[in-house]
Amino acid sequence: MGSSIAVFYFMDSRGEAHSQVEVQPEPLRGPTPVFVEIKPFTVNVQSRQYEQRLLYVGLSLQVGDEMTRELLQEHMPQVRSRLLTLLSSQHAEDLVTPEGKKVLSSQILALLERPLTDPQPPLAINDVLYTEFIVQ
């Protein structure tokens, strides 16, 4: 009888030790971001000081869903044409400042709010990211 109690006590204490081990939950991860890369542009930009200046800029758009990514990819010639027109209307002196880059990002977002096709569901474009930016 004494050995039965010892076995029971041993088995019971193993169960307690096992139940006290905490399992660390896996850290929560947000959704994987979706990006649309836009090949770099080299465009002439306006200048208040010099006759001609160049802008070399590469962009990525952070989008909220796969549908937006697909729609932008399908209409990339239109996207690039709109961006080319916008970029070439900029002043070099404005683009070299952080504020100028923020303003340009806002202009790009506003530009891409215009529908690319009719009918078009609303696009979920969250951010404009500069991957390359040189004003010369």
C-alpha cells in the first residue's frame, strides 16, 4: 500500500510540474504588406535658377489589398503616363526638401484617386514610398 501511495504521489507531482510550464504564444503578426513597384523615371523638371534640371525617381506604392495591386499592374501604362506628367511639372528646388517630397507624395495619391477604368472599385493606396530620388 505504501508503494502505491508513493507511485500516486510521484505521478501526481509530475502532472503538476507539467501543468506549470507556460507555453509562450506566438507573437501576433499583422497582415503582410502589399507593394506595387513602379520602375524609375528620369524626367526634366522646372527650375527657378537653372535652365534645365533632371529628376530620377523610383517609387513603390503600398496598397491595402490584392485587387488594388492587380488593377494598378493592369493599367501601369496609364499610371506611368499620369506620373510622368505630374513629375515633369515639379520644380527642382521644391523636390530637394523633405516637405517638397511629402507634397509630391500627396499629389501622387490624389492623382491615383482618379479612376483608371470605368467602372472601377475604390483603390486602397496607403502610401507612396520613394526607393530612389536624385535631383540634378
